[in-house]
Amino acid sequence: MSRRRFVAGVAGLAGAAASGVMARVARAAAPSDYDYIIVGAGTAGLPAAIFASARGARVLLLDAAGDIGGTLHLSTGQMSAAGTRLQASLGIVDTPQLHYDDVMRISRNTADPILTRIAVDEAAKTFDWLMERGFAPLPEHPVLGKGHEPYSRKRYYWGAEGGRSILAVLRREFERERAAGRIDLRLQTPVSALLTDSAGAVRGVRVKSADREQVFSARHVLLTCGGYGSNAEMFERLSGYRAYAATGYPYSQGAGIELAVAVGGYVRGRQNYLSNFGSILTDDAIPGRFLARFVVIPQERQPWEVFVNARGERFIREDEPSVDAREHSLLAQPDLRYWIVFDEAILSSAPPGVGGWTREQMRETFGVHKWFQQADDLATLARNSGIDPDGLQRTVADFNRGVARGKDALGRTYLPKPIVKPPFYAIRHQGHSTTATVGIAVDDRLRVIRQDGMPIPNLYAAGELLGAGQTQGRSFVGGMMVTPALSFGRILGERLPLAART
């Protein structure tokens, strides 16, 4: 996607203000209905509501869904925090500075230094608070990492039920504060517009509830309503890649981006898009749904197969130990797509490659699922799979010569068998990301800012709405989405000034 098209798309969001998306209120001097209006009852919105209410704030919490929790219902709930009491009890010496250094190392210095610094400095306080209130990490935690590049210290944690382990704690604390009468929760209530005064300050929201519209005002408006992972059109427009897999939270529709841009905010982070190393989806639909995943982590299963792109070329050594290197290598491949190619001798001898499947399940799927192809020769296999036949034949011949010599052209060291015995097999893998890389720009106080860096008065944002690329950069850094969202929500709930009580 060209920069011109991207800018035009964002300008289109802003242009919606001229057609009524942005409403203005004449009674800017009237008393506010609430201290906080929080749009989104998820990973960032719930802590914001809990901590604001604990200070005596009057809070209106709005969500388009029918339950609180947002992406915590689906998330793995992976957190990272340095200097926690749990670490200290286990004799682990760790600091926020070491955490910061690791994030910058893993992200290749592409994470936002200001937001990352805030996130790591506040992470231990957030994690300790969850532990005090009943959160239970897995018994072996903390760990160095899993599925992402490892940290230098054990500071990686999650619970037995993933994100729901965190949600269980937040729900109890939220209901306690709600019972005190300071939180007004309204579910199935999407926000249609932010209300501004003549000076451009945000004063409240317009909501749609059932068959009517209502207007509420507040001293502070917090946008914590998540990303755009389930909005295929916005995903492609902002990220520059298609939304290949529909594995995200269904209410992640990008509403917060539209609201913020309509009052002068802007988005950033497009350059940090990163795909995972792929999944097997149910079909060719875009977005598709997850079916399975081949085990491509050599620490879990050494590779017997070769990985090729649409040109039939290998693009990375299959036993590359770095998940980050594997993921970045896929960015350069057409359509974020590759095929895992092998033969009958490998299928019969190797540990089953599809995670959780038996060898018999794999055999039964060839010829039934379009992404599982088999043929008696490599050229036919390539044509049926969507791979260049000449490229695949050259690649397999080169690989086989490397196996015979014991020296692979890409430096692969695990070379158990050549690919020579028909039938030959190919399983397609599709790279995808369900997180929102691009997000609303904020300053060091989490205030939504304009292109000139000036804050939009009374408007704040936190959570995935900021873009995963801000605290992870162009890498997947363990725990650097959930923990910053929790911490940023807590900070906003703790620190924003309240109206004087009479």
C-alpha cells in the first residue's frame, strides 16, 4: 500500500468529523456528569475504573460488548515485570533498567523509548497488586520466555487460564468498587462520538444504547477500547497487510481510532508491523480461521522438512533457533506465505510435524484440505500447491546435495534425510498477526496528541489502542502488551485530578 493511500485513508477518518461524527457541545461550562468516562472495559479500562473509583471518582464505564474483559477472554495473558516480590522471593535479581534494555535489544531499538520506560518502571507495582489480590502464576514461573525471544532474566508470567486468570482478579476488584456506588457500567453501549467544546477540548461522549442516543460529560475521557484486529478493512489500510486470520476479539473494530482521529488525533507505528511465523487455516477465506500449526521451533522439534516460498526458494535455515529471526524472514515473502515440503520417508520416520496431530491424522488430511497437498513428483506437487515448479525442483536438488555432503547452503546443521522418496508432500503456512500494530499517538502522560505534539485537552488513551508497536517495536516482546495495558490503565486511574467535592 502506498503512503498516499494510507494518508488518504486516515484523512478519511478525520473527514468524518465534517459529516457529523464529531459533535460539539455548547454547554462547556456546565458541571460534568462524571470525573471519568472510560470507553472500553478491558485490560486497560478495568484497572483505570478500579483505581479511579478507589480514590472516590465518579466513573462511567462503557463497552460495546455484553460483558467486561475485552481481549482478556481470548488472550494468553502473558505478563513481564522486573523487580517483583515473587522474583525477590526466588532470589532473582532484576530491575526495570534490565527489563528496558532487554526490550530494546529484542526490538532492535524500535520500541518507543518513552512509553517503554513508563511500562517497565510501573510493571512490578502492577504485577504485585495482582498477586496481592489472588492472581496465581503457573508454579514454574517466572520463566525466561516461550514463543518469543527470551529475556535475560526470569520475568515472564501467566496464569493457568491465560487472560481469564487476570480477568478473574479484575472482575472481583471491579465489582467491589461498583458495589460502592461510584461506577456506572453500561454494556452493549458503543460510543458514536466524542464531544468537544469550541476550543477543541473533549467534554464527553455521545452513545448509542438500545433505540436511543444519550450524551454524557466528564472531566476526563479515556479511550481504552482496543485495536482493530477484527476489522479486516482497517487492518489492511493501517498495517499494509491483509488480515489473513480471524483469531482476534470480535469487538476489536478500531472504534477508538475513529473517535480519536475525528477530534484531531493521529495514528503511528505502521513501520513496526510483524507477522508470526504462520498457521494452517481452515480455508482460503480472508480472514480465515485457525486450524493447526506445524511445529517450527527447533528447540521443540528438529526440522526434517524444508520451508519454501511461492518461488520455491528456501528463505531461512529451518533450524534457526531465533523466533524473531524466523518471523522477520517471513516479512519478505510474497503474501506472508510458505510451504513445508517433505517426502514419504520423512513422513514415516519423523515425529509428526503438525502440533497435537498424529501421523495418521496428517495422512488423512492430504487431498482433503486444500493446504495439504501430495503428489508423485515435485513438479505436480508445486503446481497443485501454488509454488513455482522449477524453483521447487532446484531447491530440493540443492538441499539433497547438501544432505549428502553434510553441509547445507543456508547453514542448517540438522540434516537427517534427503527429500527423494515419493509421494511428496507440502503443507501451506500463512503468516498473520491479530494485534493492532498501528495506534493512536500519546505523550508521556498518555494524553492523545495532535500531529504538532500538542495534547487534546481531557482525552487519554491506553491499551492496544496505542498500537502494539509502541511497547514492542518491530518484534514480539513477551508480556509487553498485557502488562503495559494494565499499568497504563492503573496510572490513569490513580493520577488524574478529580473534581472538588462539596
